[in-house]
Amino acid sequence: MNLANGWKQAVSVGLAALVVFGAGGELLGANPRGVGREAATRQLESLKPGEGLEVKLFACEPMVVNPTNLDIDARGRVWVTEGANYRLWQSWGKLRPGGDRIVILEDTDLDGIADSQKVFYQGDDINAALGICVLGNRVIVSRSPNVLMLTDTDGDDRADKKEILFSKIKGEDHDHGVHAFVFGPDGRYYFNFGNDGKQIADAQGQLLKDPQGNVIADNRKPYQQGMVFRCYPDLSGFEVLGHNFRNNYEVCLDSFGTLWQSDNDDDGNRGVRINYVMEYGNYGYRDERTGAGWRTKRTGWEETVPERHWHLNDPGVVPNLLLTGAGSPTGILIYEGRLLPKKFRNQIIHCDAGPRVVRAYPVKPSGAGYRATIENVLSGEQDNWYRPADVCVAPDGALFIADWNDAGVGGHNMADRKLEEMSGRIYRVAPEGNQPRRPAFRLDRTAGAIRALKSPNHEARYLGWTALEKMGAQAESALLEVWQGNGKRNRARVFPLLVRLKGKAEHYLEQGVQDKDPDIRIVALRTARERNLEVTKLVARLVEDPSPRVRRECAIALRYDSSEAAAQLWARLAALHKGRDRWYLEALGIGAQGQEDRFFAAWLEQVGDNWNTRSGRDIVWRSRTVKAIDYLTALIKDKSLPDEERPRYFRALDFLDGSEKEAALLELLTEE
């Protein structure tokens, strides 16, 4: 399971596994430290929080066991999915009679310890569910083959209505299946599945199609392997935002609508990665054209295995933000609270159960993309049962971490095979000496809804967003006060709501594109795309923006824009590529998809004979048009280019078809 890759993974990161193997190689034996609060408290001593942080035990077995995923509601209650019936029940017998549970844990007296447990739902249809998203009285649960909507219609904290949102997702009882949902700042749902998900259908079993009519399935027409999705709450507008991941375990968004996630390598290759998900990108786990794995020899492949693993030298592959080595990546979020020390604020926070650590990845802009470093939040290298599976933010800004707590659940296995011996821990991480708080939100008032929208907690923001959208024009003055303030993340959160106000879209979009902050200009362009508002005109305003990240979004916004202006705008964006920025180059490629001939011709008309520059060679290498073949051939024959550059242009020919390519190859073969 992705929660850990088992003993081989432990050895690869230099850890002592401390596991016992049966005759068939399976992991056996319960936690040698025992179970229950006393044992869990002792085990807590082996965990090391980051500088300025303190970890406390919020809950443990028997209140909760094998926590696979969690969410926290606006009241600070912790909702947990369990995996007592993960995998082994198929051959060893079901371990949790009646099926796995969703439990609600609450600290009623605010002493930092859960003292109330309720079972919201139990059933075999959620055995080892890998995702939970609490949205008011509705809860989205992700467990292949279905995504379920469970509703508490009478407020008794028990689900009494069950609906199927999506179906026919492969990967049942497998961690490479469907994962958790998150509500985005644009009012849409975001989620993903790993490479065993394969396909997705509606509640009636009809396979879904993207807006261009492509069936969404692992068939390279055009999608393959793991994917990231987006849709509206009514499930309309379904689209694929990225594909060709291995096991992209969860996706998260910041207030600007930028997507981030992790991805697991083929175990043992030190290639676990963190991705900025550039919309509509290919992320290179398999060969784009053939579906071949990374071990298959190809022209110009990368020197190191972690880079080769993701086909990073191929045109059309979006680069990685960060390689983190060996691991088993799981839950992820963007921390936009103010409780934690400054170095953790507005950063990715991520669980990796392989090296037994929760990390932050401070991100800084780099050209059209980003770069990141690593800061530990909660590590447990000396604790061979610490398996962080997920992390969430409470309304007071504290982090909660779900610890599956097992010797090794890799290989789709687990050590504790008796319900009474199963363990599971929930930790609260906050600054030293911090006491829990329970902020209240009056959602029937604009001030309360604004306060909820500003919360670091996911469900609180959802409740604030939906309340303010419903208020409409009555909320404008309150939204405007935030928009005119200094906090750019809060400004970004209110902007889509301002644009939704009747008759105000053009007014606020104008303010957005003129804003001095590039992140706000990006939000304005993304909001215009989401609302189907004159995007081309906005791109024309931003086409020479000083920020390469803004120009990146301009390029992506031109995707499938059939206007004559689009080709000219793309050519201007391409002319601003200076080389050495792969993020920008891939954004250009994404923006040109489906119109490569027209866009490439517009660029050639603009650059003329001056195409053979560092940046021009990049454009030729990335282009997917037969018009590029003559230029690729010229580069391959150019004796002034270093020999080490030549393979990349040969490789680019692999992504083109037709008689022109055959003629070019024949010419190259007969060249003296």
C-alpha cells in the first residue's frame, strides 16, 4: 500500500524495519509496544516535531484504528475513515464485522484529547476508503469503484442518505484507486485517482467524456495512468487537469487555484516527487506515444534513474517541482493559517509514510514555475510503526495527522491482523503550549461568512463561500472590504465571488488584471476562464506581462481557442520564451494543443529566419506539427551544435507522424 512500501522500502531509506515474516513472506505480529492510550503515549516520545512545534496525542485505539484518511469540520471535529478490512479480509476473513467505519472524534472540553466518538457510517462499501471530504451535512467518500455522497438529513451525526456520484473506477481495495475530494476556491470539486483507477463513469455507469469528447480512460486517447479531475458540485463540467502519474495520492489547492500533489515512483527507485500540476499537462510516468515504462531504452534518456523514471527529457512532459527520494507519499495540503511558525505558512505540508515523516515544502517562484526546499513537521525515523497517512488543518490552525500505525503495510499487507490488536493514532501538532480553540461562524451574517472564508480550515471556507454566493449583492460591501485589503490570499478567495455578482464581472475582472500582484492577475485570468468570459481579450492585455507565471497562464488559456487572434497571441508569448524555462515551454505546448500547425506558422512568420536561437530551438523541439520536421532535420544536421544536443531533436521526431517524417529520416540516413 502507498501508506508504506514494506520492508524493502524501509531498508532503502536506511530504516530498521523490525518486522516478522511468515512462511509466505507476509508481515505478522501486532505492535510490540502494545495498544491503548498508555502504549500510544509512550510511542509518542519517539516522534520529533519541527522547530517551534509540539505534538500531542489526540486519539488512539480503540476509538479509531488504521486511519486511512481524515477531514476536520468547521466545529473542529475530526472525521476519520478506517482500514481494518484492508486487503487481508479477502483471504483471512473480515476483521471488522459490518464493514469499516467513518468515525467522528471530538474534544468537547478543549483539553486536546478526544473524549467523544460517533460512528457516522459503517459498511463494506467503504472498506479502507481513501478519501473523505466534509461539506456541511454532506460527506464525499472515495472508495473504488465508487465515489459516495453520504448525507445526514436530520442532524444526528449519522448518515441516512447514500448516493453514488461516480462509479466503475478500478482499483477496488487498492490504494492506487480513487482518492479524496477538495472544494476549490472557484467553487468546484477537485480530486484524483492513481494508475489503477483506469476509468470513471457517472452514477448510471456511463463512462465520462471530457469537453472535447474523449472518453476518460487509461487508453492513451489521450489519457493514461493516474489523473487529476475537476467538476462543479452538480457534477457538470467534468475535465481532466493532468494525467500520466503513477499514484498521485491526493491533490490540494492554494487560494489562487494552483494545484499541488505528490506521486509515488515504482518502489525503490528514489523517485518520489512533488508536482505543481500545470493544467492539462502530461506528467511522464509512461511513454506518451507507446505507453512503455521508464526502463525501455529511448533516445536521449536521462542519466539518473529518478529523472529517467518520469521521462523528463521528452518534449511534452511537465517538470517536477521536487524529488524527495524513496518513500510512500500520502496526504497533502496547503497550510494557509497563521498559527504555525512562519516557515510553515502558505506552504505544502505532506505525509510520507515510507521515511515516516510529515514535511513542509517551502515554495518560491522560479521563472514560469517553482522551486522548493524541505522542512520537517513531524518525523519518526526511530518509530517503526509511525505511518502518517493524512494531514488536515483545524479551524484554530492546528494540524492533525492520521497515523495508520503499522510495522509495514507495503505489498498490500498489514501486521496487526486481529481487531483487538489493531492500533491507530491521531496527533495534534501546534506551537508549544498552544491550547485548542473552537472558532464560531455565524453564516447567516456577512461578517460571519467572511470570517469562515478566511479560515485555514477547508470546511469552514466551503461554508463561507457557499453562504456568500447565496447572499449575492447583499455581500458585495463585505467582499469589497476584503478585496481592498492587504492579505492577497484572502483577496484571492473573494475575487471569484465578486465576479459572480450580477452585472459586475467586467468591473472586477478589470481590477484583477490591473492588480500589482501577479498571483492576483493569475486569479483574474483563471476566473475569466471558469466563467467563460472574453478570455482572449484578457490574454491580449496580459500577453507581455512582466511575470512569466502570468504569461504561462495566458498560454494555457489559449488552449482550443480557434480565433485568429489566438494564434498571434501565442506567437507573441512564444517569442518571449528565453530558453532555460521548461515550465514556460510546456505551457506553450499545452496552449497550442490541437492547433499546432496554425500556432507554429504564426510564430515562424514572426521570427522569420531568426528561428535558430536557444529559445527557438526549444519551440521547434516541443512543437507537435509536421511543419517542425524540416527544422528538426536542420538542427540534427547542424554541425555547429554540440553532439550532446543532437539526440533531443531525434527524440522529438518520435512524437510526429506522416510522410514528411519518413522523408526526413531517409534524408538523415543517407546523409554523409
